[in-house]
Amino acid sequence: MSLIEEINRRKTFGIISHPDAGKTTLTEKLLLFGGAIKTAGAVKSNKITQHATSDFMEIEKQRGISVSTSVMGFEYKGLKLNLLDTPGHQDFAEDTYRTLTAVDSVVMIIDCVKGVETQTEKLMEVCRMRNTPVISFINKLDREGRDPYELLDEIEEKLTIKVRPLSWPIGMGKSFKGVYSLFNKKLILFKGSKTQIDRNEFVEIENIQSKRLEVHIGKDEAAQLREDVELIEGIYPELDVDDYLSGDLAPVFFGSAVNNFGVQELLDCFVEIAPVPGARHTELRKVGPEENVFSGFVFKIHANIDPRHRNRIAFVRVCSGKFERKKNYFHIRQEKNLRFSNATAFMAQNKETIDEAFPGDIVGLYDTGNLKIGDTLTEGERGIFKGIPSFSPEIFKEVENLDAMKSKQLDKGLRQLMDEGVAQLFTFEMGSRKVVGTVGQLQFEVIQHRLKHEYGATCRFRSLNLYKACWITSEDKKNLDEFVKSKYRHIARDKEGKLVFMAETRQWLLMVQDNFPGVDFHFTSEH
Ligand code: G4P
């Protein structure tokens, strides 16, 4: 197969949702359709429950699970689909944000009872940064949920994206009869089968005025469906695939993942319209996937669970050309060539050594500490891929070393955990105080635990009252110098040495921004 053929048969995507909306369930059903697993229940939830906050065994176990489900490759209708998993727990949201930089499109699940929830809003903001195409799946139709029109309006309003329903539910909860597919004009009747990939019962109904509709769903329901379909076709223009591809419009499906209902319609539409790997930008130029030389970037690092073996797995998204095992690749940041003799590919839940990989694929590279998130590998070119940001953390704590004899170990441990992207480290200019910033409480416990067990260092965290870390830049160096001088006590450096303003409150930040119009404040930073 030629490189172009390999590219055109790949679709790399992620599923985003608020915890509990049905991500694990939908993932499993997709894998069942792809024949990658045989029975339901095979996909372990990567959920870390609340009580696990103090249960480190549970956290360790989850780390193990999340390696094996990080990337699930499967075949469907001759295509190779790469599904990248995202952590369910919102304390690990940053990991999810970064994973989204490695996908070409997403499926967004909305719980029909709860509607658009906070985590979905945040994740959509990240998708919007790269105009990632989104298909939405409104789940749990077997439960009494909210009015479908209301749900569509809420998606448009809260997520600022146009919608186009491609299926329509007939009833809901106890009276749920099925969906009518506006995409391929079929009636799909709901039976409710949790474990099998039974073919759902389809009835081809080209014209919904047909009397056969009553036979299948009843008189009142048929009348209601006709009214709904007329209304939808009136309100929403035809699906414009280009609008979907530019991230402006989300096609919407309705179904019930646990009952395996509506999943195939979603998948069939996905394989038809979802984008294949496209061009990506480096600092120097646009790199097309079809270019013959290999390039790729690291978006995730996973430490080995066994602390005696310090190697880690770096997840690399292939952007162009062909990746080949045992070939030397140029590591731009370190300006050296690296060779990976045991590259791994991910198929469903199995890791296997691979000899080659193509754009859209994710390869796992065993690494002893050379690679970090945001690194680019090439065949010699020096352009680093853009668009892998760090986000301002939400919780900040100062690190206090509890064992003066182990300060080297503490520094090393912190540095390595930060390379993995567990959290972000800021060092105040004044007094070199070290501050760890995260999006969730759980990370602090993970860091403390891992520092002790993997590096032999003990530390304590002292809470700090900080609102945001803002990366500061200015077109005029004089403005920046003046700002740094005036706010010296609140200036820190991130681990790349970039200047950061540590704002204590929102109001104060707004005031400071007003007072220093020549300084730009950023809530994200490129790696
Ligand atoms: P997540 O990964 O997004 O956090 O969600 P997950 O798939 O684990 O689903 C959360 C809960 O919602 C699960 O129930 C799951 O069975 C249920 N669920 C998923 N899809 C549907 C659906 O279409 N209809 C209904 N009624 N429920 C659905 P649980 O009680 O937490 O777990 P379990 O004991 O059922 O596995």
C-alpha cells in the first residue's frame, strides 16, 4: 500500500464527555463493532472514584489500566481507526487537553438527562483552539431525559457550535421506540440488548408519510415523528460536511450506548465524514502527511509503574512520512539522533512491537528520560510542531522539602514528573520558592507518593492563594522589564524559563492588565 493509501485509511479521534456520560460504554461498543474485542465488559473504566483520593493502590492500578487503553486501534470497513483515550477524572484534565492535540476529530457524548456539563464545555474550548471537527452523540435515551430540541439549543448556546441532527428519537425513557435516521432514511427500532452486537431492527422508510410507520411505532408516535421531521428539515439546513470539517457544525446522533443503540449509525457516519490525517504546522512551515520524511511529536509520557525500571513510554503522533523501527531520528530540542529499537503500536488492548507506522498512528517509544511533552522528532529538519499548549493550572501549592539530605532527589523527581506532564512547576524569581500547579487535588497526592516511592524524597505542600499563572510577553522588551520590576514579588519562571505572572485574584489581574496595556497576558503557553 502506498503512503497516500495508508493515510487515507486512517482516522484518529478521541471521545470527550463529562464523567459518567458514557465514554467507557461507547468506547467498548465501538471496539465490539470493530471486532477488536469479543465481549462487553472488556474495557476497563479509567475512572478514579472519589474514595480513591487516598487509595494509592487504586491510583497505581489506574495508571496500569490507562497505559493499556491509551490508544485503541481497530479496523472498521477497511479503515484503521485510532481511538485515543482521555482520562475520565477531571483532576487529570490537562492530560486530556494534550491528548486532544494528537487527534483529528472528536466524538462528544452528552447525557440526555443532564445536558451539557462543565467538563464538556472545557473540553470543547480546547477543541475550538484547533477547530477540531466534532460529532455529537446524545446518550441514555432509554432514560427519561430532557426535550431533544432543548438539548440541541443548549449545545448551540453553551458550546457555541451549530448543530445538525442526523437522527431523531421516537419517545424517550419507558416509551422510547427507537430513532429515525435522517442520514439514511431508516427507522431503527429499539429492543434493548446490552451485550451483543445484534443487528438492530431496521425498517427502510424512504417516505415517512408511509402507512408502514404506524404499523411499527403506533399512530400517535408516527404523527409526532412526522411533525418533528418536518420541523427539523425546516429549521436546519442540509448537512454541510465542510462546515463540520472546519469545526463550525456538529452533526448530532441520538442513542443509548449501553443498549448498543444508535452506535452503528454514529460509526457509519463517522467513517464517512471524519477527516483523515491532515497537514500540521511547525514553527517553520506547514508539514503535509504525504511528505516522504518522517516527523512526529510527543503528546504524552507515561512512567513505568515499576519504580525499579525507570523507563517510560513516550506517545508520539506520527505527522508525516513513515516511522520505522531501528532508524535514527533527530530530537530537535536535544540536537541529537535517537534510535528506538522497541517501538510499540497499540491495537485494542494489546501492545505489540511494530516495524512501521503512518501519519495518524500513535507509536509508544521506550525512553529513559530524553523525551518530554511537546518534543518533535524528524529526519533532520528543525521545525518544532506548534499547538501543544500548557494551560494555566487552577490549584497552586508551595513545595517544602522535609529532608534536607535529599534535596537533589527532590529536584530530580519533580523535574521528571513535570516532564511527564503530571503538573507544572513555577519558581518564583524572589527567594526561588518552588510552586506546583495542577488542575486537581489528586495530583498533589500522586506527586507526594511517587516522589517518596520512586525518588526517596519527602515533601509537604503548603496551599497558596493564587488565581492564575499568566505567561507574559510584550512586543517591546522595555514594557516587560518595567512590569517585571514593578511586580517582582509575583513573578516566576516556568520550567522552560518563561516569565509568568502569578495573579492572586481575578479582580487584581484585571486591574493589572488595565494598568499595563503594553504587556500581553496568556492563559496558555506553547511547550
Ligand atoms: P464514563 O466513562 O463517561 O464515565 O461513563 P460510563 O461509560 O462508565 O457510564 C456511566 C454509567 O452510565 C454506567 O453506569 C453506564 O452503564 C451508564 N450508561 C452508559 N450508557 C448508558 C445508556 O445508554 N443508558 C443508561 N441507562 N445508562 C448508560 P454505572 O451504574 O456507573 O455502571 P455499571 O454498573 O452500569 O457499569
